[in-house]
Amino acid sequence: MQAFAALVDALVYTRSRDAKIRLIADYLRATPDPDRGWALAALAGTLNIATVKASAIRAMAEERFDPLLFRMSRDYVGDTAETVALMWPDQQTAKAPPSVAEIIDLLNATSRARAPSVLAELMDRLDADGRYALLKLATGGMRVGISARLAKTAFAQGFGLSVDDVEEVWHALRPPYAELFAWGEGRAERPNLADSAFFRPFMLAHPLDDGVVDLSEFAAEWKWDGIRIQIAATGTETRLFSRGGDEVTAAFPEIAATFTGIGVVDGELLVRGDVQGGEAASFNALQQRLGRKTVTAAMQAEYPVFVRLYDILFDGAEDMRGLGWTQRRDRLERFAAGLDPARFDLSALIEARDFDHLAELRGAAREAAIEGVMLKRRDAPYLAGRKVGLWYKWKREPLVADCVMMYAQRGSGKRSSYYSDYTFGCWGEDGTLLPVGKAYSGFSDTELKWLDRFVRTNTVARFGPVREVEKTLVLEVAFDAVHESKRHKSGIAMRFPRISRLRRDKPAEEADKVATLKAMIG
Amino acid sequence: MWIDPSQAVARALVTHGHADHARSGHGTVWATPETLAIMALRYGTEMGTPVPYGDGFEANGVKISFHPAGHVLGSAQILLEHAGERVIVTGDYKRRHDPTCAAFEPVACDVLITEATFGLPVFNHPPIEDEIRKLLDTRNAHPDGCVVVGAYALGKAQRVIAELRRAGYDAPVFIHGAMQKMCDLYEAHGVSLGELIPATGLAKGELRGGIVVAPPSALNDRWARRLPEPVTAMASGWMRVRQRARQRNVELPLVISDHADWNELTGTLLELRPSETWITHGRTDALGRWCELHQLKARALDLVGREDEDEG
Ligand SMILES: [Zn+2]
Ligand SMILES: [Zn+2]
């Protein structure tokens, strides 16, 4: 444990990325199994000790220290674990300091109720730095400025491997990674991955910005606004992974249960609805399900989810990733034909004559679930991460409308002295203004001061914290989409509205009509 | 008569030479001979009446004597005796062994006037041998660079060098120009520091593999650019807290303090058991709370102008 504690401390004080990599690599080479494997897991964020929560540390502190002295110390140090580690008295015990593996075994074997006392016994066997490392290890929050990627890079460098090769097998292995170290030290072959469903790193896109591509070299498809997902199935098990490689199978059991193929595919999780992507509300519902261990039948019924497939990484056991996009697309289409169409469909290609035509189609796209256009090089293999020149994302221009400010409310935090939240409306059929949205961003500090003064000098009524203003100021509002809403009197709601310009030049009568916005519903 | 007054006064008793205790411009100063020498070095020819440890004199019917505080060379606690009542003013003190100054002497008293610079239970200074070991290990791991140690020019710097010698390090130690005279003064008072070489003006090659001691303010200064691939170390009790060390861009924190840590502060109170304790500066709130929990009568004075960040 002392070696690990020294590593943690050194990482705290080391700023250079290369120096951090060297420190970790040296530690991993010098430390025996399984300690180094647990340490690697702790650094990469894959160590999870279910019996210890942050509350266990507070409980330990409350039991031993005067609450006032503890609070003064905690305020000074700024970190609970460090405070406890420093306040804890050094014990003269005959017992040797525990190894990392012993700590993990003891904590995994205990219950949540017994964890604080097990932790306390371990604390008694360590010095201040060891206690700090122990508490960080036990709660899983190392906070030493190490990303999972950096930890893997350090492992790869330490054993002369390529980090992409390590990344490839990483997700199939579990701490303490004995097979990984055996492979690294040349004592064993690369770990055998057959028969396990695990995560492969996603291929990601660069923004296109102002670039132009040749559509004979690039295929275009819609970029869907759901949750990017990977499905890996071996025939005996099917697992779902999110962008970062976290397993989310339990959150979407209906997808795992209905996926009948064998292989690995890349797609977007969406909610079935009027616009084949659902509204903002359904997107939120998806997000909320992500972190769940179980979902109710009611949740599954309310927002029926499906996967729109983008790509295929494995067809059966055959690795497709070295093939060009065109060939993979061909295999994906055949693969998808065998799946349940209610749960799985293909992301359609956009048929455009040329780039200008594509721009036109992109501008006309109104579906809320469309975030923009993806451009994929037809001959590009499927590569981990963001590689230059292969995939581009071309986000949709926001929609805009001219609206009239109706109500204003004070902001929060450092804006609490300003009227910075605005409700605005458009003209209804009968010539009255109907609220269509609310925005509190998009303007500069100077504009905010001007808006605040406008609100204060044009107030016509007050309702608690809300001021109603003279309906004279036109705001140009940008938003990503419009959808129907029963909650608003206007019958519509905007997605991500923000103020794009103050139109002090424009008379309020010339602002847009609700009908114009309704025509933008995708 | 004042003790460690923060402004110039006619008659001052001075516990030790640190700037927050020993101001310049007093009329008459009573202090240990070492402290007077330090004040003379810092403020020019400042005269005073030397009072060696253990000696005393009388003023206005009060018997005044000086006793070792273990803080820096010449540092003293001041004992005031009047009508059978004994008041001790610790000034800054520590209880650990320090080869550069006389060890703290516990003095029985009725009223204890104590410091509390590190008066929080998180401050438990580790054994200095461990910290010196870390310094030497880092130096050995960087044969092509150097380790630059930020250390307060009066006391800390000399203690770090003396402890390096005690650990068997006999290579020359490079020092910042601002430390030369104080090191000479220590040598003149019988504290041997081994071979010291001014770092200023040396080529990078000559500093490789070396240990450089400099005032903390020089660490992030242009001065440090002349050093070959320096690892920045800092010797201070504040280095115990990671965030404090990181704020100062320290890569090798050395928890070496010339002040009493929490256990020494509270241990001294338990040992002396004064009927009353006044806490002058530092974490007066926390030490006061501890006294309350141990049913010791205590009062926080919160004197202004004490506590120098780098002196810890
Ligand atoms: Zn001092
Ligand atoms: Zn002081």
C-alpha cells in the first residue's frame, strides 16, 4: 500500500502528462499482481467497492472527532477524506500495513454497515499518506487528474504495447487485470476475447465548420438526437454500452431482449413517436433511464425505444472495422434485415445531388430528432476515436423567430440582481400575444444591462418575482426545433431557445405569428 | 515594557528574530545574545541588552527571565514573575529536536501565553528524518537536474542544511545569495553547516545533481530560471495540506516546521497545566475549543500582525 500511496501523492504534485505517465508506468512494472491491477482499476475509474460510500467516511469522523474541530479542519483542508486521513492519530500497531489487494478483499467481503469499522482497522495500520490513499481507493474518487485513457496509455507505455491494442481488449477484462499484465510481460498471448460481449471504442466525428466535401467521396446521413449506443451480442449474451463504454444493458432491457443478431453494431437510441425521435420530454426520459439498474414496465410502455443503426463493427465473429464504409454499409443492411423492425431500423442515407443540394436538404429538415448531418468517407475503416478527415458532423443551423418580450424574472447566482430570464410571445390568430418560450442566454453583459434597464423602466405589472413589461421589444430568438405542446396556450414549445439578437429597430407588430412557428414543426 | 510589540516602542522584550516578532526601531531591547545578533544583521546596528538563557533581571518589581523555545537560533520564552504569580510567554516554539538551536524547556507557570500557528488537528508534523529522506531520494532520482528547496531564510534554511548533514549528505549545498549572511551568523554561533556555495553566477552544469536552498519567494521568480531542470520543493508545515502545496506549484512538499504541531501544542498544555491559557495567534479558535473540551480555562487574543506565511 505504501507504494500505491506514494504514487497517488506523486500524481497529486505532478503537472506534466508525460511525467504522470512515467510515474504510473514505473509503478505498474515494479508492483506485483494483483496489487497493480487494482491500482490500475482505481486510476482508470473501473474499481467499484459497493460497501463503501462517502457517508461511511463521515460516519467514521463523527464517531471519533469533536464535530466542531472536525468542521474547522474540514473547512481548512477542503476535502473530507484528506481531513480524516490527517486527523487520524498514528497508531503503534504490530500489524504490518495492508497490501492493496488485502484492502480490496476486506472491503468487498464486508457489509455496508460493517464497512466503517473495517475501514477504521485499516486506517490504524497506515500512516497519513497511506490513509489518504486508502480513503480515495475505497470511495473510488482518486481525483489525481488521471483519465481512463491516460491510465491505459501508461500501461501501454510501461509494457511496450500500443494503446489502441490495449483499448481493444480493455473492456473485455475485469480488475485486477491479471491477463492484461501477463500479456504485457510476454508471459501469455493477447487475451482471448471470443464468447464475451464487450465494448469497442466508438468512431467519432470532427465538426465540419465551414468545410465542403465531395459527395462522391463522402456519404451523408442524418445525425439523430438520441443516445449513441453500441450493442454487442455473442449469441449467449447481449450487452449495451454508452458513448464512454459504460454498460447500460439494464437500463434498456427491451433492446437487449429483442436483439437477435450476433455481432457488434453502432446506432442511436431513440423514442418512437410522431417524429420518430420523440420530443424533448422523451429525450429527457431516455437520459433518466441511462443510469438506472432496473426500469419498470410502465416506463418502457410510455416511451417505446428503438435503435437506429449507423454501422457494423462485427458481423458474427468477423471483424468489419478494417473494411471501408461502403462495404460495411452493405453488410449492415443485410444484418439489419434479420432484426425486429419495431426495435431496429437503418439510419437512411441522404440522397443529395451535390453539396449545395445537401445544404438545402439540411436547411429544410424540421424533425426535432435531427441534429444535423453526418458525413462519412466512403473508403474509411471504422477507427477508434476522432480521426482527421474521415467523419464530420455538420450540425443544423438554428431556426430563428422574432418574438416580443412579455415577462421578465431575476436570474440566479451572479445574475440575481438582474432581470435576465425572459418570457416572449408571438401573435395569435386573434391578434393577441401568446407566450411561446423562455430564454436566459445568448446576450452579452452589455446587452444584459440594457435589457435589465428596459424591464425596470417598462414594468406594467408585478406578480411576485415576475414583472410584466410593455409589449414593445422584439427579440430574435434562435432554437433547435419546435414541437407541439399541450402545456402552452400557443400549442407549441421550442427546443433550446436563446436570444440571438435584440431587434430594437423592429416594431412589435412585425414580430412573427404563432402560425409561422407551427409550420416549422418537423 | 512590551513583548514582541508590532510597533516601535521605548522598551521591548523580544522573543526571537523573525520579522513578525522583532520589529526595528525600538528604544531599548532585551533579548538573547543570538536574537540581538540577528536583529543587528537585519536592521543594522541595533543595540540592546543581552539576556542569556536562564538569566534574569528585575523591572518595576517584575522578575523577567528568558528560556529556550526551540524555534530558531536564540528563540526564547519569556517568564514574568510577580508576587508569586508566574506568566510565561512562549513566543513561537516547537518541541522537536533541532540541531541549530537550544531545545524547548518546559517552565512551570500559572498563566501560559501560547502561539497556535498550527493549531488544527490536521497538523501533525512527520519525523524530519522522513522528509530529509524524501529530499535525498528526489535528488538521487534527478542526477541531471537539481532540487530547489524553498525555506525561510532565518531558521528553516539552516535547519534543513544541518539535517542534511546529520543524514550524511556531505556534498556542497548551494544557497541563494539572500541566505549567505544568516548562514554565516549561524556558523559564528557554533552551528556547523558544512560547505555552502552561492548558487548565483554558477553555470547550469555546476548545479546538476545538487540541492539548492532559496527563500520561498525565489521559487517562482526569474532567479529560478538559471537552475537546471529544477524540482521545486518547499519546507513548511503548511505542506501537510495537499491543496496548499499545489497552490504554490510545489512538486515536492517537505513537511518541516519550526512551530509546534497540534500534538505538541496540546501536549504542552497538558504537561504544564496552567490555571489559565491565552492564545496569541494562529488557529486560536480550534485550540480554544480543545481547551474547552479538556476543561482548561482559555482565552483567544488574536494578536494582529503575527503569522508569516513562509515562516511556517
Ligand atoms: Zn517565528
Ligand atoms: Zn510567529
